[in-house]
Amino acid sequence: MEGLVAHLLPHGQIEPSLVLRRYLSEIRGIYRDQEAVNKILREEGDRLVYEVYLGEVPEAEGHVAYCTTVIYPGTVGDEFHMTKGHFHARRDTAEVYLGLRGKGLLLLRREQGPYQVLEFGAGLLGYVPPFWAHRTVNIGDEPLVFFAAWPADAGHDYVTAERLGFGVFVRRLLDGYRLEEALGS
Amino acid sequence: MEGLVAHLLPHGQIEPSLVLRRYLSEIRGIYRDQEAVNKILREEGDRLVYEVYLGEVPEAEGHVAYCTTVIYPGTVGDEFHMTKGHFHARRDTAEVYLGLRGKGLLLLRREQGPYQVLEFGAGLLGYVPPFWAHRTVNIGDEPLVFFAAWPADAGHDYVTAERLGFGVFVRRLLDGYRLEEALGS
């Protein structure tokens, strides 16, 4: 394989890339308030919550996978737009984030033990060490855009992250947010 | 290890980080024109060519090392400021670059076979696949600033890169640059 250059466009798209679009209907299970989900789907139709622009890199050991993520601003009930969140299938692999635009939170959690909440956004770097599941929440009024890089053979485990949750809900307030512990976490 | 957040400052510094400063006197061997090096050292004193802000990450398998690099604009003789360049000690590891400011070139070379030259800078992503040595050249009039991420256990091999060179010199012209093949490459 030879070296490659791709373009990072002002909105956050990588060109060329593989584009993943996450609509509310497919990620509805991450939200507490299912009535609010139903109301949105009924009254607005489906909603684009976030997009991932994935660099064209082999999913093989030694390679470094990378993407940008664009989380649009908004809420579902009183919860902010956020990513599904995942563990790496190879649990012992890390991930690094570089915030390009907007304001958010990085939620981290291990399979055993506590969760962690970090402020993240434009001008901040986030480091997700091995063994921590990670989810990103847009707590601002503009898109949250960030670059991420991780070992390309890490894989994704969404199922365990969905089952365990992230231990905490991020609730919108008029002037910011409040963290609320999830029951049983 | 828990998750961490670091700041990316406007100039390109990561805070906190380990700072490596590369002065002309220590990297003089990468330049063709040793008379020009001597003249600069005699007339200006030593010169800061580039800085690396290295994130505080263990150099262990599964971790992702990251840094920003700031290459100041300038020339040594008719060659632009550039990094020393290196292979990874673990040759089968890649690296991804995100250009934040300025204008440059990414020089790549395998131990056997051809070299490659890619345009790189603000708004561009560069991918260095496994087995390629990599060097970055500032061909603009402002600092070239970029973010990089790679497998934290990759290691650095500067010696082989210095012995082989990158196959090509990047020579400053009044209105741009010219590539000149190195002898014996």
C-alpha cells in the first residue's frame, strides 16, 4: 500500500471516506425517553443524529484507522444527541480524539468499575485508554466535530456497551447540562 | 489508566505534553549544503527548526501515541526546513496525519523501492502505511502544524532513514519548489 492524502472539508467530512449515517430510528435504544423518540418519529419523521466519515484503511494489525464524527445539535426528550458508544472488540486498544468544532462530553466506562465524564470539544484532545467504552455527547448549539484515530484491528463491540450503558445520563438544562446517575450502574 | 483531556493551543502546542525541540546543530546532517549550515550557525547562532509536542501516553501495545509538530518556515541553503524523518522500529506500523496550519510535503520511502511525495497541509489528512519512512517539509511562509497518531509501541528508527535518505531533495524556488532526485537513491 502507498501513502494517501485525503481532504478534510470545512463541515468535517473526509473525502474520500466511507460515510456512516446514524438516524434516530436505528439508535433509539440509547435514549431513556421512548415516548419522546416516538413523538419525533411521528411528527418530524426520522432524524439524522450523527455522521461518521471513515478513512479508507485496511482493518489490519499495524494500521491506524481514523475518522471524523459530526454530531448535530439537538435533544431527544431532555437528553442530548450522542453517539451509540462502543467498546473495542480487542479490549486492550486505545483511541485518541481531537476536537475540531463545538462543545461536548466524552463518557467513558469500564466493564467493571466506575464511569468517567470528560469535557471535550474544539481545541481539546481526549485520550481513551485501553479497556474503556466511549461515547460522545454534543452539549452545544452547533455541530460537535472531532477527529479520532485507533488501532485498525481493534473492532467494535456495541452490544456490551448498550447492555451496560455509560452509568450516567446527560440532561439538558436551560443554561447547560446536568449529569444524572443511571439506576443499577 | 483513566481517560485524559489535553489542550491544543492555537500555536499548535499540546498542554500537557513532552516537548522535543530540534535545533539546526543537531539535525544538520539532513541538509545537503553544509556550508550553508556553518554560515547560519556562525552568523545567527543555532536555529530552532521544529518542535514536537508529544502526548503523555505509555509506549505500550494497544496504546495510541500522538503529537503535534510545528515546523517553522525557513531554508538552509536552498532546502526547506523539514523533520529528520524516521522509520518505525516496528516496521509494520502506520501513522496518520492531520494538517492544522500551513503548507507542506510529506516524503515517504520504503527500504526497498521508490519514494513518494504527497502534498500536505491545513485541511489535508496524510496516511503513512506500514513500512514507509516519513519526513515532513514546510514549503510555505508560515509554520506547518500537524497532528499525528501511531501505535504507541512502534518505536523510532532514525538511523536507517538518515542512511537511506528520502530519495529526493525539495529545493526552494522563488515561486514554489522543485523536486530533485538524490544521487544513488
